[in-house]
Amino acid sequence: MRFTIGKNLNSVRKKRRLSLDKVAELTSVSKAMLGQIERGESTPTINTLWKIATGLKVSFSSLLANGEEGKETLLIHHSEITPIIEENGQMRIYPQFIFDINRGFEAFIIELEPGCSHRSPPHDEGVEEYISLIEGTLEIVIGENVYRLNKGDAIRYLANKEHIYLNLSDQLTSFHHLIYYFP
């Protein structure tokens, strides 16, 4: 996974003829960290990936893409997905469908262990998130508003405000997470 991220970051940077210094300026991620990511020496956190994606104006999952997205039919086996691990192993993000400019969205399954909390910084204007709860109980804080979802519940919101995902239950919480980018 880290080598794919590094290769994709390097590709975006070179296509745009940007130096590491310029990417650091655009993303607020240090030049040293960006270099480590490009060389596959470091696996960035979710928040670091979001800073890079937002700063470069690319989708989050485009940094995770492995080149199979353009196929007419794409079968994803959950057991073959390497998750992104966050919050000291308490959060797992399984990229299912990587962003495709023709479709305008990316999709994940996210699992939160009991007591896990994840803070997500604001995304660009026009970005929407769709969450459908598979299992457990999820509390989402969007700006000043708090929403509680139970199994089968769903929510859609503009993601241009800080948002927090919380599993306040004593069991695993999992949900489908779709991010839609307005054209």
C-alpha cells in the first residue's frame, strides 16, 4: 500500500511539474515527509493523506489507486483488500472503489473498534459524504450537530466542516462510506 501511495504521489507531482517544496507548501505536509512517502519509506496517516489530496486537489483514493479502476467489471473481494489502519489499530479503512473521474465518487468500508473516535478535517467545498451503517452504533459530529445512527440507518452531509466518527458502543461498528466529488 505505501509503495502505491508513493508512486501515485510522485506521478501527480511530476505531471504537474511541482517540486517537493511546492507540494509541501500546498499541502502543509513537510518536504521530508513527502519524500519519505514517495520513496515508500513511510505510510501516511489518513489525515496526512487528506492534507495531500486537498492540497493537490485530487481525490483521496486516487492516492491509493492500483491501476485496475478502468475495467468494465471489477470484482472486489473484501479478504484481499489491505486496510489502512488508524487510531492505534482501532480504525480500519477498506478502499473498495477508487475514485474515477467519470463516476465522481469513491467507496470504502470502515470499521471502528469500541470506544474509537476519528476526527476528519474539512474537505473541499462541494464534497459530500454518504454513510450507511452495517453494524453497531455510530455517532457523527458535524460542526455543532450530533447524529446517532443504528444498524441500517444512513446519513448524507456536506463534508466541508470538521466531522468526527465515534463508536460509543461496546461492539465493532462498521459502515459503508461513499465520498462524492461535485464536478
